[in-house]
Amino acid sequence: MVAEVKEKQSIVEISGYKQYFNEGKRNEVRAVNDVSFNIYKGETFGLVGESGSGKSTTGRALIKLGDITGGQILYKGQDITKIKGRRNLLDFRKSMQMIFQDPYASLNPRITVKDIIGGALKVHGLYKNSSERNERVYELLEQVGLSKEFANRYPKEFSGGQCQRVGIARALAVEPDFIIADEAISALDVSIQAQVVNLLKELKKENNLTYLFIAHDLSMVKYISDRIGVMNSGRILEIAEADELYQAPLHPYTESLLSAIPTPDPESERNRIRTEYDPKYHQYEDLTKVGLHEIAPEHYIYCHQDEVEVYRKKREKLLREGQKYA
Amino acid sequence: MDNTNVLEIKDLAISFKTFEGKVQAVRGVNFELKKGETLAIVGESGSGKSVSTKAVNRLLPKKNSIIESGQILFEGKDLLTISDKEMQEIRGNDIAMIFQDPMTSLNPTMQVGRQIAEPMIKHQHLSSEKARNKAIELMRLVGIKNPEQTHKHYPHQFSGGMRQRVMIAISLACEPKILIADEPTTALDVTIQAQILSLMNNLKKELDTSIIFITHDLGVVAQMADRVAVMYAGQIVEIGTADEIFYNPMHPYTWGLLASMPTLDVNQTDLYNIPGSPPNLLHPPVGDAFASRNEFALAIDFEQEPEMFKVTDTHYAKTWLLHNEAPDVTPPAEVVRRKAKYQRLFAEKKINNQVGGEVVGSRG
């Protein structure tokens, strides 16, 4: 999977990103605290964490919904905080689109699917006349696996999975390079999740897309991601290539996330041992020498410099022993 | 677990009146719940799993729901025919319910301790002081820290997982004989879900409650269930012990559900999916409702509805593939792997099968 992105050109570079809410007040919330990572062109980067970990906040900052407190976010080499003016913002958002979690709440219930998808085209002035617009809408519907008769229907007439397909068609309408899928499958039934994940994978191949795929558990993410970042309380604790992360989950938090996923297999569930994680584990008193350290190529852990050796040994041991969470 | 039935549902059919016509949400459901067991009901949204169990507690809107036929037998009484007053005695007392969304099912203007105490005051006629003390005890039982103080808190002061624990405490307040949990962990993070599920399992062992567990997540089912009923388009299409459903499934819909579950196996990169979407129950299809999405469909599936074929004493499936004239088919690779595991577990005597029958009907 990773082979195609050998040259590794970064499309997104986030460094030292911080997001505080109610800054300076008594109820200050440090939602994101010093997060840095890159997303390479053509890959799918999975961002995983529980509610409150700051994963959605990161996604929203990236597409410029709100101002960031600190750090820098570069998209295609350009600092996104410096994008000003309607024209420039339009260009930016034409290139980056978002798919939302709740398929019903993210579609306007009062307009037809044709207008929902056509709306994106209209904002960006992507058609000359209405027949051209309709052609494009039908084409998009077909791309996401819906028949063109659906164009004149309203969102309420669709199932959750179909609504999510409409949301995907709307994101694709402006031919973006980069798509943020924020819990795009969490609200769907498991069997429908599989359909949508497979669709997203296909579309990525056809349209040379790059994804940031945000999710709250590690089970589906594996099927779509090239690399995965694991977040907890505003920090990225582990970044690794997808296969590596499942073979050698090093950070105790990643282990606890993996051990919490129930598997559809009664026998292994009977013998399951779950590990719990205490966030105090990664709260260091002295922050010098603490940060994301490279344990192996492309495998980073948030830890103290002195712990690096311990993690390297742990990794070797895990790789020797083979899979634990299969 | 003994073998007495605490609840029997017979031939239940429910429809809803809508603008477009009558939606046949539940179309002839039969199952029984044994004492001390957990029965999981799985199915996609709209398969009728919530509707069937809401009917047990008579929580369906009177305005537009119609019970077309059937009986719900609890302690010799048909819950569909008793008076509202009698039902109030049972609801929350003998049969309690945990809902999916703890935020919308708790009263935001009432202290949680009082919400837990309320059913005990109402049903067991405890004094408010006694009920409060018991509520504090229950909060400790479900793992809420420092209940002496927190029982005075309001729902918004709790996290999602803690709110769901409050819901569980409310439902357990009267030590119900039956607990119906409708997707109790779907809105929670996986780590919190793991805590809540193990809590429910422990409580079940302690109190010998029977649980009906509704979910669409087969991983959760594997962790919780003694028996599993798979619902599709308002009907139970397969029912059996957890091991039978997970390792020796017979219905193509169950195959599809199992094959489309993600595993953490590194080598698996493609995900199987069931094509299409469930039928519109305004006009249920002729024949087998799953036929149009079923790659193994036979010609007869489009003409005649299959009966429930018996696989073992505990295992039944509604598919023509079990008819002795049906052709042999090879299920998806994932299911073949599971059937192999069934044989192995069976040889190693690790199967939790009370009946302990041999592997029958394992064609394909």
C-alpha cells in the first residue's frame, strides 16, 4: 500500500499546533497541545483517539474552521493562517474538502440531492449552464454508486449509508486534492461501513486523492490508512505505518485501544485480557528531552529520550512474537 | 443458567401507519428468553430489533403503531392484553430497559441519585431516605466514584460513560428479572464500552438477570451473548447459541455480516461487503426478503418464503439453502475459516453448547 508514495512529498505539514479554548480564563481547555505530523501526497493518514482527544479539532483547524492558538499548519507549502480574502479561501477550499460524521445532519433537508451536490459546483462556478451541471451531478452520483434517479430526491428519502454517499459526492464535486473524513463511517451500520470504506478506497485511486481519516477506534482504520497517528488528551502518542502499528503497538495507550476492540469471535473473547490506560503515564514533569522520538523508520513514540531504548527492545520482541490482537 | 423461559414472544407482528402506507416493521417474530441468559439481537437499522423489544415494555407510540398479531408471555400473562395499570407495575420493576443515548434518556433537571431512587420509591415503596441510600450503593456497584457526593450531581456533570452507568443503576434498582439493553454502548468510546460491557457481565452473574442485548456490532455480541438472534427485514433469519452463529452460520445474511466485520489481522486488506440496502417494508418483497442482496439466492428465493429449518435443537435458520434439495454452495472465505474453527473447537471440547450435538447440516 505504501509503495506508491515512495518519494514522499508532504501535502500537509503541521508543526507545534496548539489549540486552547477560553485561553487565559479559569476554564481554559487545552484541546490540542503541541501536535506535529506530516501527511504525504497520495496517502491516507488515519487519526485515531477517543472523544476529547483533539482529533476533530485538528481536522477542523486544518480546513481553517476557526483560528489556531499556536504552531504552524502548511498546506502545499503555504501557511494556512495567511490565506485571506474570499477568492483565496475559495481556492483553498476547492482543493480541500470535508466529509462529516452525521450523514443526516450534514445535508440540507429542504433541498434535493441535485441541489446539494450542484451547490458545491455553483459556489465555485464550475459549470456554464444547467444541463452541464446536471450531467456533472449524474456523473458524481454514479461515481459514488447511486443511480441518477436519486438526483431529484430529498435527504430524508435515503438510508444513512446512501446519505453518506451523497456527502462524499458533494466533497468530490469540486475535484479536491485532499479530503478530511471526520468519523465519516462511525454513524453507520457495520455492513454499510464496509461499503463506504471500500468506496473511499476506490475513489482515492481514481482521483489521486489524499485523505485524513479521523476515527475513534482502530478496527476500520486499518483497511484504509497507510499511516496512523494515535491521539490522547491533545497529544499524538504514536505514529506508525498501519501494518507496523498493528504488529508492534508500542505505546501503552495504543495497546489499550487495541485490546478494547471486541472481536466477532466468542472463543477469543472468553480468553481476552484487556489493558487499561492511565493518562498520567504520558504526563512528564520535566518536558526537556520529551517529544516524538523515532523508534524505527516512520515509527514515532511520544516519550522521554531515555525511554527510546526500552521501546526499541519492546518492538523487536513484539515483531519476533508475531501478532497479538488478530 | 437453567432452562425455564422468563419471556416468550410468539408470532409477533407490528406495523406503523405512515403517510405512504403501512410499514410492516416486524413480520412474525418468535423467540424465548431463558432465565439468566443473554440473548443478543443483531441486525441493521430498520430490521425491527428495537421495535420488537419496545413492544415488550409497551413503549411503542399508541398513535401510529398497530400490533397485528402475536403474544408476549411473561409469567403467564400476555403483556399485549393486560391493562395499562398492570403494565406500569411490570415496567421498570420486572422488565427494565437501558437506552442507547444516556443524555436524552436521563432527566437533565433532576439529580442522578433521585433518578436512581425513583423506581424504588414507586415500585418497592421504600422511604425516600432508604431509597437514597440504596441509590448510593447502586452507584458504587456500577463503578461511579465517590457516590456520597456525586449522587447530588446532574447528568450534564457526568461523562458519557458515567451517564450510561447511571442508566444501568436505574435499570437495576428494582432487581429486574429481564433487562433490555438497546445499543447501550454504541455512543461510547471503545475503552469505555469495554468497561460497561464487563460491568454488565458481572452484574448478570451476580443478580441472575436475563438480558436482551440489542446491537449491530458483532464484536460486542461475541463478548456478551449466550444466544444470538439475527434479524433482517422484520424477521429472525437465524437463531442459535453464540458459538453456532459465529462458527457455524447457515444463513447467507449472517455470512455477510460476519465477513464484513473488520479484523485486526494485518494480512487482510480487502473488506467484504453486502451489496445494496435493506428492502422497503412498505411493500415487503415476495419470497425471501434477503434474496435481492444475496449472491447465493436460488430461484425459489424470489417466489416463496423459506421456513425456519432446524440445524440443531438450539439452531434454526430461515434459508432455502438448508433444504435437502438445495445445491451445495461455498460461503465466503471468512465463513469457511470460521467453520473450520468450529470443527477444531469442537474436537478440543471448547464449545459452549449446552445441547452438545454433533455438527450437523454443515454443508458447504
